[in-house]
Amino acid sequence: MEKGNLLVGQAGGCTAVINQSLVGIIETAKKSHAVEHVIGMRNGILGVLRETFFSLDTFDKKTLMLLKNTPSSALGSCRYKLKNKDYKAVLASLKKQNVHYLLLIGGNDTAQTCLQIAYYAREKGYPLSVVAVPKTIDNDLPCMDHTPGYGSAATFVACATQEAGKDTEAMKDVDPVKIIEVMGRNSGWLVAAAALGKRCEEDAPHLLYFPERPFDENRFLDDVKKVYDRIGYVVVVVSETIRDAQKSRIGAKKSGIIADLFGHQYVEGTAVKLCQLVEKKLKLRARFDKPGTIQRMSMNYISPTDRREAYMVGEEAVRLAVKGTSGIMVTLERILQKPYRCRVGSVKIEKIAGVEKYLPNYFINRKGNFVTKAFYDYALPLVGELPTFIRL
Amino acid sequence: MEKGNLLVGQAGGCTAVINQSLVGIIETAKKSHAVEHVIGMRNGILGVLRETFFSLDTFDKKTLMLLKNTPSSALGSCRYKLKNKDYKAVLASLKKQNVHYLLLIGGNDTAQTCLQIAYYAREKGYPLSVVAVPKTIDNDLPCMDHTPGYGSAATFVACATQEAGKDTEAMKDVDPVKIIEVMGRNSGWLVAAAALGKRCEEDAPHLLYFPERPFDENRFLDDVKKVYDRIGYVVVVVSETIRDAQKSRIGAKKSGIIADLFGHQYVEGTAVKLCQLVEKKLKLRARFDKPGTIQRMSMNYISPTDRREAYMVGEEAVRLAVKGTSGIMVTLERILQKPYRCRVGSVKIEKIAGVEKYLPNYFINRKGNFVTKAFYDYALPLVGELPTFIRL
């Protein structure tokens, strides 16, 4: 591989540890003889098209430490899908900057972008190593044990459920039903994480609803009623993307659906709809919490394992790129369950691009309203410390 | 005052540090010669009516430590308003338990309850010291500098705004407008707290809307447009109880309003409504975060000052009660601004009951859409450490 510049960008939804990967890349690239300069693109691939670049190799130690401890994508993000007419401009922009190593930190959509650029560069005979660095709180990337970003968002969701659960428990005479709406796009990994702090039957959460299972209003109401009758309050954690048997999003009004360029839909009313259902049909007061982007940005609930691994995938991406490897995504492989041990690996981007990994059947109980013991074994090593609360 | 039992309860919305006050009470009462036993009532004053009591003076150190670090009201809470027919039953229940010291940890509503019981006991010639212990994340109690519980919820709101703000900044090409809906009942103290981590003009939040000012849709849209035109993204923090000039709650559908026994209304749609407004009128994508009860329960964002002061008000309540003082609420008085020093005091409950303290005019800017420098001076000593993030 010839000596050249390394260009890095961040794309898609942000995480609390995505800048750890960025610093992993910067620090490793600075040590590499193959890399002349480390350059950042602003707002993902849009930065290449707009030619908004900035130097990343002049930061001092203090700046890098600050950067590591800043959530969200410090380079700016995007959800831009490359059009056919863009490739020429992308390649011209890369050539102009003498970029021979292109690293994009992102999820499925970013993998698609990397793949297309890698193909195009090869076709045009331009020497370019394209390496994708995994990042998503959704944990929905295939071919890896888990994704950087998931462990921290999972820690937030688990703790928030424990904490808001204590609130509902104390307020059961006032607002006995709590609906917590969490992210996760089309997969239920984050909903599942809500269960991680539960130690006994009375602890929250009591019910989980995953996008992997069709949502049935009557079954939901029946589930809520049963828990209420048994302990007097109910904490439900639900994905913002649950759908009914006809694949319609729960709480969606036609006017309320917005889709981005990759076709991902946003619905603002899932939890509101469920609260209304509970109040109307069960005559129980219900309120909802929707932590929204707070769940993926919370620095005080970061998982130390997640932080470390996010840095590791950044380091590995540079190592692979300067070896001349292209068209791959770095992965995380669990090599030991107890004590938990994880190492980095890699996979061809073809296997990742556009593929979503759902919560497998063996992590969801038969009724489709909670996780199994196997999920705890899988997920507990990935999250930070979960508190122990008292019940008098 | 004669020797007797001390009964303690918790009422109203929970906080992350309310159990600090409870432990302050238990530990101080155990040292007092006037107190025979420390008893807890379950679910506030309802516990007295239902005679659901439990012993609190047998806890070991480890249990008390766990209790301190558990958010929410460990004794259970309520929003029950005593009816005329209840007083007799309340007094009978207190006599039966040989209670001569009654301590209730709560806000305005609890103050009302304490006042009524103190009157009734005096009228019936039963020796009873009733002392109210302040608690509310809303910070809306008069006659005191601030309330225990506020500093921790304020820390959460400030940090969540900084963090979610970084998310919106990175995602400005996708979702440029973020609405964060926070609590605070009819006062804007928590909305104001969202500003505490802002260090420069570009930092979130950019706009705040308080229940103290009538909300005008056109002015709001104009404000949002201006910020967007200047920096390309907008983070708005808004109280869940904002009202228009006709005093109608924003986002309220008739069917969506529920009121509790004290007449407090809940509306589930404020942030949803504002997102719809922005998308329809400004053609900008808007999303919302509504941390809900998570904002008042988050143990990883506790303010150390708040934690300490919540314990102090509990201690002081016992000291005052065993001296025979009745019909008072403990207060917090700021005696020095720099370095911040605070001491406990007390005030007659008559001055608190049913009175709400709003954000004063000198803490709100002229346009009614942000706080003043004076608010920072007031609030910064009350919150925990606010992070410093980098902008590349």
C-alpha cells in the first residue's frame, strides 16, 4: 500500500462512545508509517462531497482526552445515501486529499456506503483501503457478538428502568402504569436490556414488547391487567417500532410518519397510544417516559467494557487499513463467556451491508413479553454496574 | 413533650434523594431520648388510615446505606387529600400507635395535610408535634432558598440537555430540531436548570419556555426559525405545563387531561404538539425527548449538595419535633453565596400550604425564552459537576 492520508468520518445515529473509536483511530494512525496525515470529514460522507475536511493529527493529549469523554459524533453525522452521480465526486475529492485509507464509523447504512465506495475505487483503479468501524446502540449488526455503543445505551436503559420502576412502585396509588419507550430501530436488543437490573418478580420491568413479535392490543391489555392484579403496578418497556400483525406501526397516524433517506420511519406516538389504551380500556392511569436521544448520550451510565471495546475497534480498523485490507468491517468476537473475554476480528462488508440482526427466538420468552435467562448470560457482561435498591 | 413514637411518611412525587431525608430522620430519632420507636407509614397518609405501619428502628448500618442510595419513596407515596371524615380516623390511628411525633416528607400538598392534622390534634387536645420535611424536584416551595430534590433533578436536566444537545448538533442534517419536555408542575425551575451547562452561544439549549409566561405559537416558531438560520439546529427545553394566553395547556386534548385529587392536571402531548408545529409550519424535522420520571430518579446524576441537604432537613425535623415544635416545615437558608453555605431553618406551615413559588421575573429574560445570568448564580451551587464537552 502506498503512503497516503487517512480520512475518517462518523455516520448514522450517535452513541456515547463513538468518539472513543475516533480517538482509537487517531492515536493508532499517528503511530503508523503508512499514514501521512489524519483527516476528518464533517457530517459523514457529505463532508467528502462538500469537501469539508479538518486536520485531526495535531491534537494534544488533553484534547484527545476531552474528545473521548464527549458523547455524540464529534465530526458530525449524516444519513446521506450516495447517489450514482456522487461516486465520481467522492473519488475526485479523495484523490485531491491524497486519501488512501478511508474509515467510516457507523452501522448498516454506513456499511453500504463503504461497500459502494470500495467497489467504485477498485473499478477506477485507485488504491483505497475502505474499512468500516461498527457503531450502533441498536446492536443490530450481523457477524459480530455485539456492537460498540450498545453496552452503554443498554446500561442507561437497564438503570432507568430500575429507577423509574421504583418511582412507579412508590406512586402506585396515583399512576400505577408506566410505559417506557426505547429505541433500537427494528430490533429489540435495547428493550431486552431493560430487564438486566431485575432481580425478583416484583422488580421492574414486568413486561417487554419487541419489534420482533407482532403487537396485539388485547394481549397487551390482558398482560398489564394480570400484573396489576398481582402487584398493583406495572412497568412496561416497549420499542418505538412495534408493529401489529398487519405490520402497521403502533401509534402511527399517517401524517405522523416521517422517513429518512434510508427509508427508516419515525413515529412519535407509540407510548402515547399505549397510555391511552390502558386508560380507556383498563381505567388505570398510565404515564410514559421516552428518554429519546438521552438514552444514547448519557455519559454517567457508560459501560466501561463498551468504552474499552469502542476504542479497540478504532485501533484495529487502522491496523487493517494500513495492511491494505479493504471492503471489511471490524467486528467484536466473544472468546470466553466466564470471565468475559472479547477480541476484535473482521468480516467482509457484503455480509453486513443492509442486513439487520434481530433478537433471536431463544432470547424471547414463549409469550413474547419478556426475555429468557439466556439473554441475561449474553448481555450482563456488556453493561456497567447495575445498582441494588432496597424494598422495605 | 411526652415520650412517644415517631411516625414518618413520604408523599407526592418522588425524588432521587428523598430517602436521604428518611435516613436522616431515622438516625436522629434513634439517638433521641424522647422517641421510643421510629415507625413508617406505607403510602403517605393513606398508611395511617389503612393502619399499614412498619418498624424503622431495627435497620442495621448496611440497610440504612442501601436505603440512602435507593431513589424514590421507600415507604411508598400517595396523593391523597384528607377528607373531613378522615380526621377522626387519622387521630385514632395515631393514638393507637402512641405517636407523638408526626413527620411527613413532601411538598405543598403534604404541607396542607400536615397543617390540617396539626389543627385537628390541637383541637382535640392530643399532644402531637407535626413537622413537614421539604421535598420536591419542582423547587416550588416558598419561604426557602430551594428544596431538597431540586438539585439532583436539575443536574439530570442540565446534563441531559448538554448530552442530547451534542446529539442534535451532530445530526443536524437529519433531525435539526429537538424538543426536550421536562417536569416542574406550574413552575419553570427545572426548565431553567437545562441552561446550566451552556457555555457559549452554540451550546444547547437555545430556547426555554416556562409555565410562568404565556406560550405563543407564532413567537415560538419565530424563535426556532431564527436559531436554525443562525446555527443550523435548535434544542428547545419546555415545561410540560406551558399554557397559551387563554390558560389552555399546550398539546391538551380534552380526553387527554387527567387530574389527580389535588387538581393537578397531566397532559401527555406537549412535546408531540410542538414537534408537529415545527414540522408543519417550518418544514423542519423535529423529535422529542421526554425523560419523565427518569429525570427525578437518576442516581448517577445526583448532586452531592442535594444529597447532603436532604439528609440535613431530616435531622432538623426530628430535633424540632422532639422540642415540641409543631405546625412547621423545615427550610433551607443560603447564608453565603461564595463559597456556597446553607443552613437549616423552619417556617410555619401556614406560609407554605397551597402556595407555589414561581420562577421570579429576574431569572427570566425579557423575551421570555431564556434565563438570566442571575439564575446561574443562584442555581450553579445546587447542582453536581457539569461536564465539559469538545466541539471540533
